[in-house]
Amino acid sequence: MDEPLDETIRRNAQGPSSVSIDGNSATAQALREQIEADRYLASKQAARSKRLGLRITKIVPPGAH
């Protein structure tokens, strides 16, 4: 299942939390747990990013001391 996590959360939020058909039942993860998982994965992705944001440096030409 290669569906993005935000789509899975959206689909699960619109559907029932549990279903029972012909004696078989299924229960979805709690919406709060899905949102926490999404936040955790987003924070891991942000931490993996090597961007340092805006870097300010002072350039001193040689001989300008």
C-alpha cells in the first residue's frame, strides 16, 4: 500500500472506526494515533534534510586588515 499517510488519515477519518461483515471484524487505528504518526514521520523527514537555512558569513578580502 503506497498511499501517502495524509491520504490514509483523511480516508480513515471519513470512514467508520470499526466494521463487522459476516462474522469478520476490523478496527481502524485511532485518529489521534494516526496524526501523531504523521507528525513523527514529518519531523524525521525534516531532520534528515541537510539544509541549514540562511547562512550569513563575513567576507574579508585579503590585504584589507
